[in-house]
Amino acid sequence: MAAAVVGLWGVTTPSFWRDESVSALAASMPFGDLWRLLDHIDRVHALYYLILRPFAAVSTGELALRLPSVLATVAAAYGIVVLGRRLVSPRAGLLAGLVFVALPMVSRYAQEARSYAIVTAVAVLSTWLLVEAVRREHRGWYAGYAASLILLGWFHVYALLLVFAHAITVAYWRRGVGRFGESLALAGVGILPLAFLAVSQRDAQLGWLKPPTFAAVPTLGDEIAGNAWVALPLLVLVICGAVRDRRLAVVAVPWALLPVLSMAISQLYPVYSPRYLLFAVPAMALLAGAGLDALRPRALTWLGLALVVALTVPAHLRIREPDSRPDDLRGMALALQARGRPGDAVLYVNEFGRLFAGVYDAAYRDLRDLTYPPDRDTPRTAPELTAALAGVDRIWVVTGGRKHQNSAFAEDDERYLALMADPDFTLESTEDFGYSWFGLYVRDLRKS
């Protein structure tokens, strides 16, 4: 119940951002267009887009498209309670679930139309299935575990780092090692098609990532907990929980340390991003719940939980502001609608710019799209754009995922370069909306 309340609290207030815009458009476009899109980008998210389609059929608004993430967060919280009860005690499980729900990072991705909350729920399910499989020593449980790993990989292949944590757990227990290996082999067969399909898109999916520095550690703490005032007490509780119960520690500590593994791998092969590691947060919540349960007198347990919740309130309020996401696409669309005129055109910078900005499509519906020629799914070349400018007096350049007023900003889109080089057009104004922005180019009639 607490997870549902927190997940739905203000869920429609923040604007969609560029990644959510891609989700919305991919989930609502015809299947033929979706398959063509997946030929270019996001094969690793194909299953998520299919899951999202029934919700998009109802609405492409914030509530409908973010609802699967809210439901997944509820499922993850329930699974954490069950795991805590199995490994420690019913009270420790309840406390762990409440800590999980209280963390701002959990709340943030419960309200995002991307797969991270679903991945987290499946990671909790996989861990529970492994614990039950080793405890019961029955092949059926191992088969279920293998199936959960296949599901985990198809939702987000990065989350398969969880297997390293599970391997440490099984090795420590020295039970079910052979059947665990069989489960991994079976899961590998199920994930192999995804690996084959996705390998060619590695640069498109992860090319923007850089090796993390030491500064990434406190940044991750702030992302998870909201601020250092929560992160430090949370770390103390995690350590207390690990020390208190060995059975829990064997399961949760390797899982909770996966961010360290990710940062280490990323020094050679960058794959680290804080949001990719949401699936490790349940382990931290389990340990913190056990740490809270160990406090004496008992009143300190509930006082500690209340303090954690109170200290996270500013972060919860901040992530529910309308422009709290990396892009304020709703604000950009409203501004464009207010300033647009009949006959205006639009140029989306980069081949997939329409996907990055177009979730609020009312602002773009009446604009003449110069990016693609009619009846062709490849963008115009620079000469084709120059020819298409005839008869156009005002052009809105729209782009998502680029910081405009930044010394590192550099443009490489050939259509935009052609527009900038056209002596008949002058940049009249620009406006930033987080990492997305638009600029208005106007024909200088004195030169025509």
C-alpha cells in the first residue's frame, strides 16, 4: 500500500523527458514502424515497449504510461518484505520494504515510463526464487529461477550483473551449485537471441557513457537517498544489518555491492549509470531493514525509520516538480504552441529527434516537418533540405538530449548545419528546457 501511495503521489506532475518520449511513441506506433525503429535503436528495450502497448492504447499521458513502473515498484516492495521475512524476520522484512519505498531513487523511477522499476521487481523475484531453490533443492524452483533470469535480461541486459552476486551466494552456501550452473546455461540459451540482436547497437545504447571517477560514489549515494543526511545513516544501517545476520548478508551484500563491480568494469568498458543500478537498491533496503530491526530499545527502530522518511521529504518534493526531469518536454511544447504561427516548419536535429521530443505532439502536429521527405523513412540530405526551404519563412529547430548553452556543444547534424549556413535565415531566438531546446530561424526578407 505504501509503495502504491508514494508511486502515485504526483505521478502526472513532472514532464516526460526524452527517454520517456521514445517509450511513448514506440509503444503507440504501428507494429511495422516499431520494427523499423528497432532496426536502428533500442532492441534491448523491445520487450518493454511491447508490455507498454496496452497502456499506450488507453492513453499516452503520464499516468497511463508510468503506471507499469508504479505497479512494478509495488511488486518489488512486496518481494523485499517476503525476502526479509524469509531471511531474517517478519518485522525486518516490513522495515526493509518501508525503507525501500522511502528512498527517493525508488520513487523517481516508479514515476518513469522506462523499464528500470520492472527490472528491479524481476531482480527481487530472481533472488527470491534462488533462495527458495537452494532451500528446497527442487528442479522446478531452479527452472523458475532460469526463467526469471531470461526475463531480467530481456528487460535490461545490464541487470544480468545480478548473476555475479548470486554466484557468490551459492558458492558460500555450497549447495545446489550444479543445478545453479544448469540454470545459468538454460538462461544463457534464452538470452542469446537478444545478445545477437543488440550487439550491433552497442554504440547507440552505451556510447554516451564515460568511465566513472571517484566522484561517482557520493553522487550515487545522493541519487539513492536524496542527500548525504540520509545516505550516511543509511550506510550505517546497511553495515549493521550485514553484521547482524549472516544468512541475510550472504544474499544481500554481494547484491548491494554490484555498483562497485559496475564502476570497476566501466574503467575498461563503460557501462555505469546510476539508473541502471536501481535493481541493486533492494539489497540495500534489506540490509537497512535488518539494521533497524536490531536497534534497542524497540522505540529506536521506529524513530530511526521516521527520521529516514523525514529527511527524504525534500528530495521527494524536488523530484515531483514539473521540470524535475532532464528535459521539460511539456514546457517546451507549450512554449512552442504559444509562439507558433500558421505556415511554420520544424526541423528535428538528429535522425531520431522527433522521438526525443514528440510525446506532446499537439505542439508539432501543424508544423511542416522538414526532417523527412514525404513517403520516405530516411532523413533529407543537406542539399534536399536546402531545396525544401523554398517557401518557408520560419523554422523551429527542435532537439532533445543536447545541452545548448554549453562550451562542449557541437553540432554534427548535416541538415542543421545546412540551415545555419543558409544566408537567407537568421537565428532569432533560442530557449532551453533542460537538455532539450528549440531555436527559431527566420527568413530575412531583405535578402530575398
